[in-house]
Amino acid sequence: MASWRDDINLIFFGPPGAGKGTQAKKLVVEREIPQISTGDILRSHRRGGTDLGKKAQGFMDEGLLVPDQLVIDMVDERLNDEDAQAGYILDGFPRTVAQAVALDQLLRTRSSQIDKVLVLRVPDENIVGRIVGRRMCKACGSVFHLEFQPPAVQDVCDACGGELYQRVDDTAEKVRVRLNEYAHNTEPVAAYYQQRGIVAEIDGVGDIDAIYQRLKSALDE
Ligand code: AP5
Ligand code: MG
């Protein structure tokens, strides 16, 4: 059993398709801490037709980042939930330096901090195939891939039997926009945390379980 505290606060960081969601879901099961995915929360606002969902929709469909303050307020609210009081995995947040600065402020008011940032490194040439072949469950958000992680029954979620769908931003064209956003706005966030010595770089290419073992080793260090 790993030696790190159960109430550890983590950031899973990396480009679109790096495997943040896939790996976070494995750690959630093992460690019983929640995955806080800003992408998943925004998609649920869209489905629910909330004001936030309506404001975010255009940006998301184009592969662009949603304005900082909308996402920061959303995370602020989520961090108050009961299940986030004993550790969590932030997935897809922060992804601008302004969001990282705001997160520091949110955590200071809670006398809390980020303990580790796990950066999944995957080259661009692997990303497009991962994204275009991804399928997600409408009901529970489980992640699949037509080739690399196929469901047992076509278009049906292994976990809950829900219907699988393809995200509107999971096209080759939108992936290029998202990779550009990542390079210009998100990658600098890694340097922000590197200055604190809390970043672990993980090779995100290869077998999903092998990457999970690398990730757990990094947490034990
Ligand atoms: P979000 O949902 O966060 O998307 P993303 O960051 O682009 O990341 P992905 O979810 O695409 O990739 P992932 O790393 O989770 O990969 P996964 O595990 O699914 O954000 C969507 C949009 O919301 C943004 O564009 C923006 O508009 C908005 N947004 C969200 N957060 C925001 C923020 N903080 N600020 C502003 N805007 C924000 O894996 C991908 C595929 O690869 C799957 O099919 C999987 O099965 C497969 N796979 C995984 N691992 C492997 C492996 N080792 N080998 C082969 N295949 C693999
Ligand atoms: Mg994801």
C-alpha cells in the first residue's frame, strides 16, 4: 500500500487526450477521492441547459478555453462539497496561469494546498488518434476508445450499460485548436508549479495499466 496521505490534493495535467480522465478514474476507485474534472462539470451544465452551460458551449464546441472567471467560480463552489474535504484530483484545471493563481487564493482561504502535479507527457502525434477514437458514456462519463480501450459491447458502457457518444470537440480539426490552446495557455502552468518542486513528469505513452503504475510510483516518491 502506498505511503502517501489519503487527503492528498492532486492535479492531473497534460494535453487533450493525454489520459488524465482515464488515469484519474483508476485512482478514484483505489483511493476513494473524487475526480474534479472541469470538462465533465461544464458538459453537465451544457446538458442541463444552465446559464453557465450556455455561456461555455460556444467555446467548448470550438475547442477554445472557457473564460477563466467562469471556471474559477465553478471550482470554488465544487471545493466546498463534502466529498472534496479529504483530498481530490483536479483534472483539466488549472489550465491558465491566471487559474493557477486563483486556485492558490481559493486554497489559502481554506488553509489548504496542492501537494503534487502529475504531468502526463504524450507527443502530439499520438493525440489525434486517441481523441478521434474516444467514446464516452452519456450516463456515467466512463471513457473508452474504439481501438485502445473498446467496450465489451459496441456503443454500450461496460460500467453502467449507458449509451456511448462522441464529444463534439473530438474531431481532428478541433484537436488542432485544442493543442494550440494547450501550447500557448496551459503548458506555462507546468512551469508555475515546477518552481515549487511539486511536479512529477510521467511518460503517458504505452499500456494504460503500465502508466498507472508509473503514476503511483511518482506519488510514492
Ligand atoms: P476537457 O474535458 O478537460 O478536455 P481535455 O483537457 O482536452 O482533455 P481530454 O478530456 O480530451 O483528455 P484526457 O487527458 O482526459 O484523456 P482521456 O483519458 O479521456 O475540456 C474540454 C473543454 O472544456 C475544453 O476544450 C474547454 O473548452 C473547456 N474547459 C475544461 N476545463 C477548462 C478550464 N480549466 N479552463 C477553461 N476551459 C476549460 O483519454 C483520451 C482517449 O485516449 C480515450 O479514448 C482513452 O480511452 C484513450 N487512452 C487513454 N490512455 C491511453 C493510452 N495509454 N494508450 C492509448 N489510448 C489511451
Ligand atoms: Mg478528460
